[in-house]
Amino acid sequence: MLKTLYLGILLSMLPLGELRVGIPVIIASKIGIFNAFLIGTFVNIFIIPFVYIFLDSVHLELMKISIYRYFFNKSIKSIRKKVHGAVEKWGFFGLLIFVAIPLPGTGAYAAIVGSWILGIDRKKSQISIALGVIIAGIIVTLVSLGVIHGFKLI
């Protein structure tokens, strides 16, 4: 039970899957549906400032390494394209909706990197992303319980 819980927490923190994978795993740990939602969502929101810190400091040093620079620049094109359209059209709410719809590539990490690249106000983007994570957490929890059908989470 604890191993499953810890795995779910870790998955909620990682960019591949985030809470879309973390919440179902936490639910499987049998700590309760509401607790699973709270933990998975909190952990995914918790990483937001740390990703900004990474982008402002460690990332700049890693850009000196050619392989890192290659993969970062390659992934940035896709992220910028996805985030820019939503933000340009809807602003604060566009970023929120981008994160709230639990599809691959639309989580907190992509929104943070996209807003960082586009130079969006950090406080506003953090609030928008956090609200989007909460909505995504609700959707993922409801899909995991079978209440909502038709979403493909992964």
C-alpha cells in the first residue's frame, strides 16, 4: 500500500504523466478517493515554483551541453505552439484550460515552460496553472472512478 502511494506521488511530480497517472495509482493505494485527489493535485501544484527555479538557473547551465540544448530546443517548438494559441486567444483562462484538459502534453510542466518562454507574468501564470491542475485533478479522479467516460488520459 505505501509503495503504491509513494509511486503515485512520484508520478504526480514527474513531467511524463503528472497527475493523469499519479491519481489513479494513488487511488489504487486504497487511501481513499478524496485523499488521492488531494495528494495527487497538491504534489502537481507543489512542483510549479521549482520548475520555474530550474528554468531560471540550472537550465541555463545545462544549455551549455549540446545534447541537452538539442532536446530542449526540439521540445520547445511543440510546447510553444500548443501554449501560444491558447494564451493568445484566451489569456489567463487559455493557460488554465490548457492545463485543465487532461491530455498528454497539456499538464503543468508544458504550461510552465510555455509561459516562461512567452514571458507571461509569473504570478498570473502560476495561479492559472494551479487552477488548471485542480480542474484536471477533478476530471482525472472522476474518470478513474468511471463517473466520466470518453477521456483518453494517456
